[in-house]
Amino acid sequence: MTTWRVVRVVAGIFILLSLALGTPGSPIFVNQWWLAFTAFVGANLLQSGLTRWCLMESLLRKFGVKPGC
């Protein structure tokens, strides 16, 4: 897997998990503050789309994950 794919997979997992933990109707509901984490991940995706720089992608490259699309 490339850094591009890993970032998107991890972002998707984080969003789905935080929605499950923050939505009152969910069977694994913990607290509505988990929705703030959803907003944080979304803001980071927006920032990386506008600036073409992503901290997680940079870290993955340092750990040896192949860069690219």
C-alpha cells in the first residue's frame, strides 16, 4: 500500500469509529464529544487537500511506506 491509500483508509476508519462512539443511537455510544474527533479528521483532510501536505503521510514515508497514489 502507498502512503496515499493508508492515509485515506485510516481517516475512514477514524471517521466511522468516532461516529459510532458519538452518535446517541449507536450501540457503542460513549459520548457526543467523539463527534469533535470526526470534525478534526475532516478538517485535516480539507487542509491536506488545499495545501497538498499531510503530516501523517510524511510520517508514513519516514517509516518506510512507499509514497505515491
